[in-house]
Amino acid sequence: MKRQYDFSKARRGPLVPSTPGKTRITIRLDNDVIEHFQAAVDRAGGGNYQTLINDALREYIRGARLETVVRRAVRDEVKAVRKVLARTA
């Protein structure tokens, strides 16, 4: 092993450029969560468990938006019914 290495031509950063639209992060997940997604990939015959986690998060976000819209619609309907009931009382 050399005592001194020449890093004058070294480049900093990953060798493979990152995919546009994706950000590399560090996140801590419980072991059972990771094992669940890895097992799902195994049952499917291959793939990437990180992609499954990303898809699950995306689905949750869509569901949360839908829930917000539904809640707002229900509140508006309840207000309308209360106004009608108040007029007839």
C-alpha cells in the first residue's frame, strides 16, 4: 500500500448521476416495515423494495387528499341540511 496517494484528479460525488426527479435521502424505518416490503418483492418475483415504499407513500398521499375533499363535501352538506332544518323549525 502506498504511503501517499495522489488525489489531484479525484472527483467528488457519486460516480453514477442521480435520476432526474429523484432525491437521495436517509430515512430510518422499522425493521418489520422493511421486511414487509422486501417480502412483497420476493413474492412478486423480484423488483425493488424502495420502489414499493415510494408507491405506498404516493398512494397514501393521494388517499389523504381524497379524504380531505370528502370531508369538506360532507361538512358543506351538513351545513346545508342544518340551514334547511333551522328554517322548518
